[in-house]
Amino acid sequence: MHNPMIYRALGALLGYPQQELIDALPEIRAVLAGDEDVARGIEPLLQQLAATDLIELQQNYVQVFDRSPSHSLHLFEHIHGEDRARGQAMVDLIEEYKAHGFEPVSEELPDYVPLFLEFLSLCEAEEANRLLGDAVHVLAHVAKKLADSGSHYAGVLDALVWLSPVAPEPLTVPPIRDMDEALETFGPGIDGVEPLLKPGLPQIAPVNFYPKGSGPAACH
């Protein structure tokens, strides 16, 4: 069984670099050390974060994620693009959060990977595995794009693929980048302060992270 804190640690590494992240690197490394395969794949990023000036880390982060649509950390951007189904998928994901007693208060959209990972860290192991298994197809897609560009951030997405109980399938729907409508609908939040999640009312909603016409892959 995975330590649920591993999801929070991985989510922190995918966030915009701040001094708090650099100060927390020893703690993050300790959490990841519980899984040797995960720790090995992420060590290059940990070393980069520890050895590089913060300003340079921030510039690199913007270059990798904000200026490269194929590296987007918004899950549904890689599936739905501008399709209206994207909005419904986000609504479903919010309802999934609420069904487990949590409500996002971050300024980020609900499909933002660090937010999703913090949610997984608060779920029971079986539910976390189910949701990660649904999302793994997108995560593997982004991992490959990051690896192709030579980014050490690929190790974080590869770790999630490794932790998933489901083998990823290739994405078949080409994305079209357009965040305006989603931002108008879902954000930014009123405060966007920590914690990213807060208690909410339980509801029920299915969430599908894979394109129409495909489904979850077979288990490992």
C-alpha cells in the first residue's frame, strides 16, 4: 500500500517553485524514499531544485509548463481541448471531490494536477487508486512530452504512472488550448489560500479522464 503522503510530495514538486518548496526538499526526499523506484526517477529533479537559484527555477518552470501547451498540468486540456465536454468533465471532478467530503478552494481549475494529487492524498487507498487509474492515461501522455523535451519534471509524472494500478493507453483526441471559458466558469477563487481543499458536502458524480471511445486499460 502506498503512503498517501507520496501524492502530496509529488504534487508539491509540480507546483511553481517557491522558497518553501526548497526548504521542504529533505522532507519530500524522505517521503519518496519509501519507494525506491519512485525516488530514483525523481532524484534528478530534486538535485536540480536544490542546486539552482530560485529565480532560474521559476523561469524554467514557466518555460516548461506555461509556454508549452503539450506539458499543461490541466488534465482535461489534453483530452477535450475546446470541446464543451471539458466543462462537464470539470463539473464532474468537482462533484467527485465533494462526494468525498472536500471542496477545492484553490484559484486553480479542478483538473490541475497538484490539486488532484493533494485530493488523492486525502482519499482512502482504494479510491485513490481508482482515480489515479482513470487519470493515468493523461499523466503518461504528459510524462512522455516532458521526457522528449529533456525536462526532469518527467520523473514526477513517470512516478505517478508507476504508482497507478492501471496501465496507460495513448490519447487519441488532439487538444486545442483555450483556457478562457474554463477560467470564466471555474476561477480564479476568492482567496486561493492554503489548504487547497476544505470540507464540503457529500455528492456523487462519475469522472472519466480518458477520451470518448476509449476506456481504462487493464490492470498491471
